[in-house]
Amino acid sequence: MYPFSYTRASDLRTALRAGADGGRYVAGGTTLVDLMRETVERPGTLVDISGLPLREVTATKGGGLRIGALMRMAEIAAHPTVRALYPVISQALELSASAQLRNMATIGGNVMQRPRCTYFRDVTAACNRREPGTGCGAREGFNRTHAILGTSEQCVATHPSDVAVAFAALEATVHLLGPAGERTVAFADFLLRPGSTPQREQDLRPGELITAVEIPAQPRPLRSGYLKVRDRQSYEFALTSAAVALHVRAGVIRSAKVAAGGVGTVPWKLSAVEQRLIGARPSEALWAQAAEVAAEGAHPLAHNGFKVELLKRTVERQLRVVGGTR
Amino acid sequence: MSPQPQKAVGSPLSRVDGRLKVTGQADYAVDHDVPGAVHAVVVDSSIALGRITGIDTSAAESHPGVLKVITHRNAPRLVYRDNPVSNNPRGRRLRVFQDDQILFFGQPVAVVVATTIETAQHGASLVDVSYEARQPTTDLAGRPGDPLLNYARGDTEAALASAAVRLDREFHLARNHHNPMEPHGTIASWDGDKLTLWDKTQYVIGVQNEAAAVFGIPVENVRVISPFVGGAFGSALRTWPHVAIAALAAREMGCPVKLALSRRQMYFTVGYRPRYQYRLRLGADRQGRLTAMAHEPTYETSNHETFWEATLFLGQMLYNVPNVSQTLRTVSLDVNTPLWMRGPGFSSTSFCIEVAMDELAHELGIDPVELRLRNEPTKDLSTGLPFSTRRLRECFQTGAQEFGWGRRNPKPRSTRDGDWLVGTGVATGCYDTRRARAEAHARLDAGGTAVVQSAASDAGPGTYTSMTQVAADALGLAVREVEFRLGDTTMPPAPPQGASQLMASVGSAVQDTCDKLRLQAIRLAVGDQRSPLHGVRPDDVVVIAGRLQVKDKPARGETYRQLLARNNLTHLEANGGYTPPAETPYSMYGYSAVFAEVGVDARLGLVRVRRMLSVYDAGRIISPKLADSQALGGMIGGIGMALLEHTVTDHRDGRIVNANLADYLVPVNADIPELRAIYLDGDDRKADPIGVKGLGELVKVGVAPAIANAVFHATGRRVHELPITAEALL
Ligand SMILES: Cc1cc2nc3c(=O)[nH]c(=O)nc-3n(C[C@H](O)[C@H](O)[C@H](O)COP(=O)(O)OP(=O)(O)OC[C@H]3O[C@@H](n4cnc5c(N)ncnc54)[C@H](O)[C@@H]3O)c2cc1C
């Protein structure tokens, strides 16, 4: 670990000032500290923001939610309002990491977490994200867990977060506060595909802080849920996952929100699947027919070709789990 | 001598060292507080083959707190005597910092010594090494194999040609790493030319001899201390390079040095279960009686050493096959050398044989349990020797009964539970019973308590506890009155804690030593005019609860304390041991029948074990609770081997890609269902004086094939590759 200095921000203003001076925010520290130990990250100054007052879940008009960036994963998962309104969020969180990590890790840090690609995390390997221009170790290497969607020549790492998949499905917005004030960014625009600048992972300006993630109100009743497919039963990132939220009225699907994880360089919104669902009546055949387009545009690599079929089946399964059988 | 009642042996004791462990008071290797110790961190090679062309240590050396950087450029020449004692395989072992050659990825190329561990770690990241890299070969398929061993009986090719049913299969088994909880680590401290090492090891004498050989000093000059080992599964059976590095650094620094490997480094230099490619052909008649088996296993080894493990035993003795041929090959690669991992050789071979047996059963429409019973031999066909005990038939019968095997619908893909296909499978487990020379010392104090010791180790199976149980009964004391000590080369010698030989060997030595000590006390009493036992035949005296008494007249007797006090003795002591006979006229193995039930998600391809039962023929069970720990641990390890564990190498540059516990998957609690172990009530005195056959290795063998066979039964898909992952079942 490279030497660093550490300050604790007592309020938003001091945090922003320290951030503007090049300080790196640290919240739960569950992933940043790991990366510092591996020397992947070498911040000179850590600004501890965990004491800032961004720790509330507030219901917004019409049944939306605003989740403070410093809420712990465990707190959100257990929050009665979240559980009642958005099972997909609490399920995604409960299927993430481990209980110990969920007790420490914050939602801001979760969205900001960096790839789990082993070439990215091994400083002796080539990685364009870690060191632009060095090449991508994974593209021709061992890439079983890597992305099939949204990849570029430069990078094929997945975005590892589970709850971000739920956020993408629900079309959340990210609230930011920076030296130049507040702004909001649609979740879909916040996390960036690697393209030719894989080192740029978010639409975040220097010194900017995530203050909250907001879930817009959804038509009710809404049924939602998250499915995570992985080799072992717990404590592993997704091979594939699906976040699904459906609003059915008078036997017809009026609103469908679907996104997939474990397959994209960013949480992958499945608009084509949604299109096939909206206006249709729930049936086994519909789930299969909609899931058929889940992997459209996929570019499998040498070891992750199975994800194409697995993704379709994951989406199909979760449509059925949430939408019900016949 | 009158036999002692067995009170402690066979009772389900908790670990005698359990409280120390769970309260953090057990000192593992680098936990020891050695005054004045500084910290060392190894720098690893980031290429797999080639040579070092430059090492820039200036940034590291100028970092405050860094004391020294040692590389091949400034390291002293080391002696590296030949050393046949320490489980070194044939070949030329890696010599630390003696030249610029890189033999495998992650090879130590420098060590940074600093005042704190953090400084040493940072210093290590500042060392800038440049290389001239050559293309390594790390893929088993990348080079032809070299024949290592052959075996033949009968005419296998002719028998295969004329067999009514034939099978020809190729199996692929991934490389696995041991991954003990405690990373390897060493503290080294010199006093003149005397070296003390606190090390994580399953074999203190092995470390002692290797350290002496590396530094060219007499073996007696090295003392190795290792009271607690946080798991090893075989990885600590050798003395790996970091031990020499710690000692070298301590000598250069003139003060004690502490060195612990990081989790990442645990994938580089402390061994692994080698990757296998295994062609197996078998022939049988229509009744399922095997007529021929041809085995062609190939596994990886390093270019510098030829690793051997017991790959051929099972194929020769497990079933009643008249014609057997075996050719074992190794492929020499630019990798570190493998090392025995739980159930070494047997686990890998058993996967291939037992899956093939299941295929044969399916093809012939014979129940897989019945097929195995039809192939039970009456003697060991590889040697012609009778079995000391072989109760595999009972294992299967008991297991089938308890598991509910009779209710099984033999048709694959016939059972569903919602989205899950459910299947059951079975396999035979087997591991050989080994024994080795061992010694012990016991001392009975005037207070009526005893201390027994032997230079054994306890990497987790519970040696402290089981030896205490044997000693307590032999001395007629309560368990709490006996203390067993281990893990120090100043104690009487013991073999490595590997190959399941420790209980049989050290247990028998402890038995012998404590018998001698008890007899000494009895003789003292019966010859002492002031003793109520005066004149009694020693054979008629037993010791119960610390009291020597006439077997048939318990009222007549006295306690150890009374005896020693009256004779003004502070203690009695005895040395004893066990030497296995040069030749044993028996074939000795432990056996098991392993039953598994799995669910396979029909669409998603996920495999989850639903329940498992193993029935063991392992001789006498000294410590039932610890036996269960072994059995459950073995089954869990088997679940890992079957479904998850896979060390991945990037063959482009020989890098291990998943050198961490997030990407190298081992089972977590949620993967572990109901597991049950049953032990046949046994006592094999032909194997050794205390009647045990060894358990720690056996429990892993047969688990992976039972699971694979259950996957076939659930899905109708036969997988010949480990681990079995979703992509094979989609
Ligand atoms: C072993 C392991 C397994 C895991 N498994 C999963 C899993 O299955 N699913 C899953 O989704 N996640 C998983 N994770 C990731 C885990 O969820 C993240 O580590 C965690 O959410 C990060 O939150 P934190 O508060 O600890 O972030 P930190 O480590 O404190 O910070 C992470 C990053 O976010 C930045 N940051 C933090 N807060 C803010 C803010 N408010 N504004 C701007 N930037 C900010 C930091 O500067 C840093 O770059 C796993 C992690 C580990 C270590």
C-alpha cells in the first residue's frame, strides 16, 4: 500500500473542499482499501465521508424513493419502505457480497465500485483501465466471467454491482454535488461504457460527490425481483443476473422494467425485452419470447460464450418468477 | 499386561485446544512474539520463464523503514546439500536468490526487510525488476509426457479386444490449490550458527533437515517450533523457498525475521494438486464383471522437479480385474512443483474410475452399488496379499440402507423438484493405510498428571486431542490430567502429518510409551513392601482414575500420587515408540461408500448438493467428534473439487489468473447441505497396534465422482471434466 494521508470530513462543505483539492472519497472502504493494498489504487489523500448526513431513505411523491449515498447496503436491504415498494432492490442487495461487507459498504461506494476483472486487479498484468495503453489482458486471456455486451477493443470487464442492475432497470437518477453545485444524471448515463477511454468509468467531475440515488415513482401495483446466477450459492459476483419489475393491470403488462447484470460493461438495460412485454398478457410463451432478445448484440469471447444462452434463460426465469406462470 | 479399560478413546471429546483457538490464544507460526523481529516481504516474478536483467532497489531502499533488499545480486551463496529427508521430489529444487533464472510465475526474486510489515509490503512494491522473458509452456497439452511409472498384469489389450462391453474415456481434472486459512509463514532467528524457526509445517523434522541442508549446518543446529497449524491439506509437507528466505534474511540482518506469504503468494510457491488428463479404458462382461482396465494418467510437474503421487494404487487393487495396464506420465512445465493435496493421487484417480464404473452400470442396466459388489476382490490382486480388513461391502449395504438408495428410480432425468432435476450417485472411496517410525516420551508427575510428547504436528485433525485420549487410557488417567505436546524438533521424532499415517504411527508410539510408563509404576508398586499391591502379579494390575488396583479386587490398590510420594519420586518417565514391521503380510486400506444427492437447475445448469452420506471402514475411531470434523471437511473439500475449485493459468505468460479467494472458488456455508458420516465399528490390529486405518485422506476420495454420478442421474449429462460448471450443463 502506498502511503497516504487521511482526513475525516465533518460536513459536506469540508468534504467538497478536500475533494476539490484532489482528495479521494472513502465511505465504507470495503473495496477502495482492497485496491490500495493491491496497489491498483494509489490515492495520496483519503477523505472519509462516512460521517456525512447522507443516511436516509425518503419516500418521494407518488411512491418514488431517495436513498442517501451513505446508507449501508444492509440498512437499505432491511428498510421497510424499500422492502415494501422495491423488493428488487432489497433482493439485489441481500444477494451481494457478505453480511459483514453489507454492514460496512455504502450505496455510493457500491455504484462506484471498480471492475473485478483479475487482470485489472493484478498490477503485473496488462490493463487499459488501470494503465491506459498497456492493452487488455482479458480479451485474449481467461475471460469466463467477462462481459458480452458493451465491450470494446480496450476493455471487456463487467460492472460488478448487483444493486446497480436494479437501479438501471428502474431508471434511477444519481444526485451529485460538486464544487460547481448540484446536478442529476440519469443512471443510464452515469456509468460509462469503456469505449476508447476505459479509465473513465462514471460521469463524475473532479471533486463531485454522490449524495443520493433516486428511484422514480412507478405505476402500482408493481411486482419486482432480482435473480442472481452464480457458481456457488453465496458470496460470488454474478455470472448473469436479472432485475425485473412489472406492472400488470387488467391482465395486461402496462409497464416492464428489465435489466441484466454480469453480462455488460455497465448494468444492461434490456429495452428490447421490455418492448416485447409491454401490452402483452403474461404467459410462459411470452416470457420465452421476450427473453429471446435479451442477448441481442452480444459479442462473446473465448470462455464466456455460455453467457449468451444463460442470459436469455436467466431473464426468462425471472420474468416467470415475477410475472407468474399462466 | 492387563488391558486398560478404554474410556477416553471412542468418546466424542471436544478439542482439548479448542478454547485456546477460539479465544485467539493459540500462537500460529508468525503469531509468535520473538523480541527484536523485523519483517520481510517477498517480491515475486511477474514472468514465468526467462531471466532477470535488472533489479532497481533504490526506491525501496530509500523508503524510510526499509532496512535491506536482498536479491540474487547481493545474496550469499547457499550450500543446498542434497536432502532426501524433507519430502523434496526428485530433481533440483529452487535455490533462492542464487542466480538470475526464472523458472515459474511468482518465483521469489527479492525480499524486502523493514521495521514494520506495512513498510516491507510497500518496499516490495517499489522494487523494479526487469526481465528477459521467454515463452513459457504451462499447458498440460503443450508438451508430450514423460513416462514415470508402468504396471501390467495379464494381457489388457487382448482382454479389452474381446470384452463384451468396452468403455474408452478421457477425463480432465483442473489444478486445485490447498488454500488453508493460515497463510504460510516463518520466523527465523540465529544464535551463532544455530537456527530457530517458528514455521507453519506438517513436518518439523522435514523443515529442520531442509534448513540444515540449505545453510550447510548440522541438523542438530536447527530447531523448528510449530505448535499450531491453521490448516494445510498437504501444502506444509515440504519446506518451501520462503523458509530459506526468512532464514537467509535473518542471517543477513543479524536479527530475527518474520515472513508471511500473502494470499496471492499462496498460489505461487507452496504447491497444488496437479492438473490431470486421464484416459481410461475398461472392459467387462455382460454381468458387469470387469475383465480389463487400461489407465493412462498424465499430470503436470515442474521442469526442475518430478513430482510423484499415488496415482496407480487404486487401479491395481480396488476391483477384481484380472488384466490391468497402467502408464503414468508427467509433463514438465514452466510451473512451480505440485504437492500432495488431501487424498493425493487417489482423489484424482477415483474420479475417473468411479465415473467410468457408473457409466458401465448405466450401460448394462445394473445398479451402481450392485456393480461394485460384483467386482469385490477376495485379495489384493496387485500383491496377492489378503486384506487386513476390507469391509467395503458393508459400507455399501449400510449406506444404501441409510441413504434410501432402494427408492431410486435408475432412469436418468426421472426426478424433478420444481425447476430442479434431482439425482443421486454413488462412488467408492479408498486410501492406503500407512505407518512410519515414531517415538514419544511420557512423564508422570508426583501430582498424578502426565505430559506426553512427540514431534508430531496438528494441522487441524485434532492430534492434540486424539493423542491425549490414547495416553489417558493407557495411563489410567482422566483426559484433563494428561497434556500432549507436539510440534518441536526437541521432542522425540515423528513422521509428517500426511498420508493419514500420524494416528497409526504416533498413536501407536504414544500407546507403547504410556504402556511402558504404567508398567513401570505397577512394577514399582508390586515390588514395594509398603504398597497395598505388594506381591501382586503386574499382569493383574490395572490403573483406573489414577489409581493402581487389582483387576478383580478393586478395593486393593493405591494412587499414583501415593506411590510416588512414598517413594520420594518427583516423577516417572518413559520413552517408547513404534516401528512398523519391515514387511506386513497384508494389504491395508481404508474404504468408504459415498452417496450424494444433487439438484441441477434444469435451465440454468447450476448444481447444488442436497445431501451426502459416507460410510467408512477406517478401523478404530479414536475420537468420534474429530472424525466427524474430518469426514465433513473431506466431503466439503470434495464438493469444492467437484463443482468449484479451479486454478486458472493464462498460458500466454504462465500467470495464475485467479490467485485470490474471490476468484478461486471454495464452497461457502450456503453450498453445504446435510452431510452425514457413519463409521463401521472396527478395529484393525493387523494394520497397527491401535487398530486405526487413517481417515483424513480417505474422506476426500470418492466424493467428486459421487457428485458427478448424481449429476448424470439428475440430467442424463455425463461430464468428464472437473470442476463441473454451469456451461457444461446448459
Ligand atoms: C469480497 C467482496 C465481495 C463482493 N461481492 C459483491 C457482490 O456480490 N455484489 C455487489 O454488488 N458488490 C459486491 N462487492 C462490492 C461491495 O458492494 C463494495 O465493496 C461496496 O459496495 C463499496 O462500498 P464502500 O462504501 O465500502 O465503498 P468504498 O470502498 O469506500 O469506495 C469505493 C469507491 O467509491 C467512491 N465513493 C464512495 N462513496 C462515494 C460517494 N458518495 N460519492 C462519490 N464517490 C464515492 C470511492 O472514492 C471509491 O472509489 C463485494 C466486495 C467484496 C470485497
